[in-house]
Amino acid sequence: MNCQLGIKILLIFLSSTTFLVAQEMYPGDVNNNGIVNGVDFLFLTNVYNKTGPARDNANTTYSPTIAPTWYESFPNGVNHAYADCNGDGKINNNDIENGVIKNFNLQHGNIQNDNFDSSGIEGTPTLLIVPDATDSSNELEIQIFLEENNSGYNLEDLYGLTFDIVFNGHIIATDRRQKPAINFALANNLWFSRNHSTKRHMVVTNEIANEVITTLAISRINKKGANNGNGEEKDGDECGGVGEFTIITTDIDNFRIVGPLFAIENVMLVDANLNVIPVNVKIESD
Ligand SMILES: [Ca+2]
Ligand SMILES: [Ca+2]
């Protein structure tokens, strides 16, 4: 082989390698389906603490960004580099705050549907929603639980959860700009470990037309279920806490509300391998 040909072959190899190791991403759209939402949080927390090559000139502006390919990919084939929203080579809380939360709801290209699944019936895990507006006419409490229901799913093996509460916008107090009208507290009896270092959660609220939409996403980050020795078994307890929303409302009793106060939408429950587990959503009425 003459020297010039050898250099040409090397150049072709290098350029094709460069082509293969770069990919276009939008910071925050971790599953690369065209929209930033709670599912991106579930993908991100699935690979929390992983590291890989950082991006050049990294930032979290929602625009096409070239990222180097990381060693591994998610089950849907999207590379783990997409979870490094701020491009610093580490997947952690900065990516949740400055990628998913900052760019929430932003879109690009044609949106591919997320596999939301609330088609569960009796015999699948239940997402139990318990509203209580009786204590005060200016406050609505909504407690959230997960139940096993003899479904064969150990609550400890349920890894992450996201759903939207779509409020009738008329019930949210109008002084919310002074003080947040929608507050959330994690349950003390979480369905998995109580150790803060093994979980993350995110609450994002947006106003769209006459609706106020709050997305809750909560996940473990340790990739372990009860059988891996890092969970806390809850003997005989089939009900696991998620948390409680407290909403400062208009005077519900004296305000003519047409239709329900809220609806639950875009529900996704996943295991540690991002398999979607069908959920049965139950709203307990007073
Ligand atoms: Ca997405
Ligand atoms: Ca990062």
C-alpha cells in the first residue's frame, strides 16, 4: 500500500467514525420523542449517576445540539447521552433542573407518543387518588397512594411513576402569583425506601388555556428492587404512599364549577428496566 492511499483510508475511517459517534439531541428530551415531559424524568432517573463523554460548548438551550455517543443505550435504542441534558458528562440533579424542568413541554419535530398506560383493571397496581375538600372551602387536599391489589407486582419493584393532574383552572386561587397555589409533599410511607439518597421527584405546573396542569414524577435512582437487598419490605402492607397535594383554591362551595375539579392524565408506571406497568387509576369520591 502506498503511503498516500494509507492516509486516505485512515481519513475515511476517521470521518465515518466521527459521523457515527455524534448525534443530535434536544436538551431535556431524554427519550427523544419530540416533547419534554414526565417520561423524560423517568428515563433520566433510570440512568442516574452514569457518566460518559461531555459535550463541547455544552448548554441546555432547547435547540439541536450535537452530542458524542455514550457506551450504552436505553431499551428503546436512544443513547444514554440524551440524559446528560447539560452536557457535563454526568447524569444528576442538574440535568433534571436545567434540562427537563427548564425545557418542560417544549417540542421539536414530529412527536412520537409516549406509552402512557392507565388501562389497568382489577389485578394490576392501582394509583389511588383521594381528594378531600371538606376541611376548608379554600383548600383542596389530594392524597396519592399506590396499591398492589394482589397484582403480582411487589410495590418495591415499581421503580418510577409520573402523571398529570389537570385542574379546572377556575378553582385555582388567583393570588397564586404571590404564593404557590399548588404544593406537594412526599409521603412518609413511600412505596419504596425512605432514604432520600435513593429517590428524586419533580413537580412542574403549567397554565394552558383554562387549565392548570401539574405533572408529578417520582422515581428511585438506585436500580434496585426489594430482591436486591436495598429496599425496605413493608410486611403485609399493600398500600404505599406517594404524597399529598395541597391546593389553595377559590371558594369551591360558593363557586359554580362545571364538571369535575380535576382529572388524572398521562399516567406511566415503570419498573427498573423501563417496562411500562399498566395502572388502574381510582379516584375516591367523598
Ligand atoms: Ca420526551
Ligand atoms: Ca449532566
